[in-house]
Amino acid sequence: MQADLVISHAFQLLTLKGSDHARSGYAMAELGIIEDGAIAIRNGLIIGVDKTEMLNEKFTGRHEIDASGMVVMPGFVDPHTHPIFVKSREDEFEMRIKGKTYVEISQSGGGIRSSVDSVRKASEQELFDLAEKRIWKIIRQGTTTMEAKSGYGLSTESELKMLRVIKRLNDKLPIDIVSTFMGAHEFPEEFKLDKWKYIRILKEEMIPAVAHKKLAEYCDIFTEKHVFDLDQSREILVIAKEHGFRIRMHADEIEPIGGAELAAELGAVSADHLGAASDQGIEAMKKGGVIATLLPGTIFSLGMSFYARARKMIDSGLPVALATDYNPGSCNCDSMQFIITLATLQMKMSVAEAITASTFNAACALERQHKIGSLEVGKMADILIMDMPSYRYLPYHFGSNNVAKVLKRGEIIFG
């Protein structure tokens, strides 16, 4: 049978073949490895996966890639990013080095609010050009699908502008970019003394406008004591669900206020951060089918001492995904490879668990596991060819790029 492309002789082919549901417990450590593996691709889809000798008996490729000595694996899926912004905030990074906390910086006028003014003033084209350059760096690090949030506009006009930029990026760039509305990222300066007025704007103006224009799949919110409390979060998210949005949440990042439990109550697809999630919150998410998306890069960048309890979550049977949280303030990291290093060193995940969390479970966090996240017949050929001697080398060799080639839908987009 004729294939458009055959990738052969991979030292290790990580298929991640398994259940169509988010993996938890022991299943997160099962990578479905084929030694001397090969993949056949036609029309952007995988049509064969096997040992090279067996696959070559069934398929011939118009083009071939010899992956001898390489690891071949699914493309990274990054289910939590904030790439639409103007100015970086390295000054805040230095403030944290000198002892200021994230909350202290935020309450003194820094943090999310400090990105809002420049985003409001920027043209749509300026935001697009800046984000396009950033996302190409992300692609070269091996990400083939990513989520992108609004949330630095905090007005109807500026939030819609950000979401239009995300749509244009998805239309132009070779990877898939999933759009999330996050007008509930912070209270803008003009409403910091009248928070309920801003909440009314979110409920009565922003959410209906985004839904009408079909500019986002998801609605996210920053549920934390210093931002949106539980009652405010519930009120906003209920309205979002009524308008057809699926729910994501920034939950229990700094204090265990019950964000994880609220995510379970409202049927959120994913609850993210979770650095302070309680045992009760972990159990509630497990029962509610919520994926725990952990962001160790943020904890690292903030200089905090406690990481999300990935080991507890996995051993409890809660599916865990990983993401960069790429943003201008708390985590200016665009590398899923470095996130895997942090996950293994700081959250005691095994290398296999971290890879599952960065590919298949991350795809589940975006409800796209039937198309991406594993290398199986019928799925999109989103593939990384990694210049490393084994999959365990990935977190071990950090601070540099292990990616030799990135393929999206069977086409080489880097390398």
C-alpha cells in the first residue's frame, strides 16, 4: 500500500496506545513502546504503526525518514497558555528575586493588570505579529497543539480583539490553537473598588458577545482569594455554561479555597495550577471527571517552595496533564520539555508519566484525544522525532532543544 511518508527504524517509537479516556494511576506509565518502530502516513493521518520490518511489508512511502537512533513520539499538547500580550515583565521577576510575592506585586499594581494597558492600546495586527513570533518558538520546541487564552484586555472590546487574534493565529499557523475566553482573569483597575459591576459586565455583555461571535470554545476564570472568590466564580461560570462554553479553571494555586471542589461541582473539563489543592479537592475532581492540569513552571518562576501534589493525584487515580502556563508575568516558559524536567524533579512524576501528561492527557484536557495525543491508526500524524538515545533522556538533558523534526498532519514544520 502506498503511503505519503514512512518514518522507520525509530530506536523507540512511543505510541501511547491505550484507552480513549484520560489516563490515571499505572496507565500513565504505559507508553506503548515499539523498538525499531515505524509509522506510515497518508493524507495527514496515520495509516500504519508497527515494527519497521513488519510495516515495510505492508507500506511503501513516496518519502521516507530514517529515524535510526532517535525517539519518535506524539507532538506535545500544551493545554494552558497566555501568549497574547505586548510587554514582558522581567522587572517583576527581579522583584520576586528580591523577596516580593506574586500577590504583593499584584496588589501594588503589577501582575495581570500591568499587562492590560498595553494590550488595550495595541492594534490587532501588533498583537498578532508579536504572538506569531512567540508561537513559532513554541513550535520549534515540539508543541503541535496548544490552548491560548484572552484575559489581558478586561473590557469587551479588548477581549474580543484578543480572541480575534487567536482565531487568526489558528487559521495561519501550521499547528492547532484552541481558544479560551478569560475575561475573568483579574478585576481591571477601573473596577477594583466595584467588583460586582465588572462581574455584571462579564455576565451580561462579554460572555454573550464572545458566544455570539463564536470566538472561544472554553471559558476560564482565576479563582483565588485575591481575585475571584468561590461565589463570584460560580456565578460567572454558570452563565458561561448557559451560553454553551465548556469550563476550565485556575484553581487553588496559592491557597486551598475550594476551587478544585467547585471545578468538580460545575463539571469543568480541567482545573489548573492546584498547588494548594486539598485532599477533598483531589477526591472531588476524581469523582467529577476533572483533569488536573499542573503548571510546575509557574511555581519554579515564582520561587515558591511547594509544588502541586502530582504523586498524590496520580496514586489516587486522578488524571494529570502538564502545561507551560506561558505568559508575560508568572511563567515566561515556552518549552514543554523543560516542564517535563520540572515534573520529574520537583513533583516526582516518572518520565513516562510526565510524557503521558504532556501528550495524551493534555489532549484530553482539550477534549481532542480522539484526534491527537497518541500515535495510532486513524489519528493525525502530529509527530516529534527526538534526537536522544531513549525517552528517559528527555528530562535529563535540559536547557536545550531535543527536537530534530516536528510534523503536523504529516508535514514537516520544523527541522
